[in-house]
Amino acid sequence: MEGLTPETIEKAYNRKMEAYQASDQQNLPESIQQLLHEKIQEVKEAKKVLSEGNKI
């Protein structure tokens, strides 16, 4: 995975987390909140995989 540095991974992670962690999330329907929760978990897992892969 050339071109992936810890900094670029962190920047992308922060952008996605900001997009999914809306401060008014509690006003959204439960189904949307659940979807956002799932997306946040996917982003966290992707960061973990990319960070680990970058150490090889």
C-alpha cells in the first residue's frame, strides 16, 4: 500500500468520523442512528487494518 502514511490514514479517518458523528444525531430516527453506528465501526476497523498493514 504505497503512499499510505500514518498521517494520511489519520486524516482520512478523522474526515470520515466527522461526517458520521453529527452532534444532532440523537434527533435522528433509531434506524439512522444504527446505520451511523455501523458506519463508524467500519471506519474504525478500516483504520485498524490499514494501520497494521502499513507496519509490514
